[in-house]
Amino acid sequence: MLSTRSVPLHESMEFWHDAVFTALVGMDISAPGGTYDATMRTDRLGGLQIITVDCDPGRVDRSPRYVAGGDGSQVFVAVQGSGLTQAEQDGRMTELRVGDICFFETVRPFRTTYPGRFQQKIFAVPREMLGRGEADLCALTGRALRPSGGLPALLSPYLSRLADASESYSAAVGERLGATVADLLAATVAEDLDEPSDDLPGAERVLLLRVQGHIRWHLADPALGPQAIARAHGISVRYLHRLFEGEGTTVSRWIRDLRLQECRRELATTVDVGADLGQIAHRWGFSGPSQLGKVFRASVGLSPTDWLRQERIRRDGGEQPWPATA
């Protein structure tokens, strides 16, 4: 947490300018009185950075001289928490009201004006997580995505709650939530650009993403399965299976592969695989090391111990990696 109240009033603007440069990117910041009352809270969810700001009125310019500095590796996705924002980029201007979402490209100039005190929750997303080029992202900037329907109606409150509670998540949970956010953002971009998404109608695609987020959140629960998931979402098991048919998989296989992926990630950082295997298995919803070993052998043809040995040889310059399963 950073606050301009931690420094003398006459130093507040310089302090805030440096804080924004460190947490986000280089920008010019101005305020009517030349001093500033503002706070910033930063956190991470996996590969995503979250910045929540509460600030006095003012103006922010991401000018060409800052763009030339080359610090534009991320795309900003802002959710308006309170107040109003006038956003300008790529020849478009829009007004953001509470709950609205706006994309900002950091490789091109933009300007935001805040006529009153405001709060914004900003997700700094590595552009590779969106899987989109500049041309596609350019079509989204300078526009407000209203949470009145479609994916923005799901995304806006979801992002807002994640930002508010980000400190309460463990690193492992944060990784899963970050992946869910990336999936939702990518689907939102596809929906806004009128692209087909896995041949599922819009409402069904929203439901599928919600189900996948539920699975990631409850992955450690050994009772997680089609019946429990369908019941939690008020749908039939048959309808649930239909949602996953478009993904070329089944619900159970999707859960298994995601659990295996998390176990592989954790195994790759462990020191004593023999001592940790049972804990890792239980942590990701397997009944024990025996079940985890069975899934490992069925998927990659090796036991967890042999897979880890091969992985370490590969990392040290030996064999090629085993293909990912999820």
C-alpha cells in the first residue's frame, strides 16, 4: 500500500508520479492544485498484476515520449470502482461509469481525465495471455464495455471482487484465478470483436467459462465431479457434458488434466519428491500418491518420480521436455 499522505504535502505529486511509474508505466500526472491525495494498493494473481487506486481529480497522459521508453509489455484492463473517467485512445473518447471496463494499450499514447475523486481497479495483463495482436486490441481501446449483458456483465463484478480480496489468496489459488481471468478476458475480446468462440452460443460460452472458473476454484476437492458441478450451477449433467463437447473433451478429463498440470508444476519445484508426493496429490484433489501415479503413467508413460528425473535432465541440457497434458 502506497499513500501520498506518507510524505509532506508539497512532495505528494512527485511521490505519486514515481509510484505510478514504478507500478504501471511512465505517465504525466497533473492535478488542479499541484498537490495530490491518493493511495495505491498492488498485488498479483499469477501472471497478472492488480493495482487499485483511489485518487483526487486530475489528468493522466501516456505521451509518446513515454511510449518510446519501451515499457509497454502489458495491456491495462480497468474497472471503474467509483467516480467518472474520461478515456481517450486511438482517436476515440468514452466516459467510464461505475462497473464499466476499458482496455488501454500501453504501446500507444492515451489520456484519462478524472473530474472528481475516483477509484479504479487496473489489471496489468501480459499481452501474450490475451493471444491478440495490436490490430485487434486497437479496436477495443477508447471504448467502454458496459456490464449490462454478455461477458462484461460477468467480468466486471468478478474483476472487482478479485481486486478487493486479492490479499486473501494463496500463491497456488492466485495462479488458478489468474488463468481464469485470462480466459475470461480473451473470451470477452472475442465476443466484442464478433468472433465465433468454439461454436458455442454467447450465453453457453459465458456458462462454460463460469463452470471452468468453478472447477479451478474447487480443484482440491476430491468430490469435485460432474454431478456436483451441475448441481452448483443449476443445470443437468447431460447439459454440462454438452458444454464440454465443444472443447473436444469431457468434464472429468478436463478436471483430471488440470489437476495433473498443477501437480507437474509443483513437482518441478520440489526437492524430495518421495516426501512430498502424498501432500501434492491431496492438495490437488487426488486420493493419494497411488492415484496420482496411475494418472501420470496413463498420461506421459512415466511415474511421477521418473518424470521428475527426466524433467531435471532436460533442464540441465539433456532431453526434450515431455508434452503438456493440459
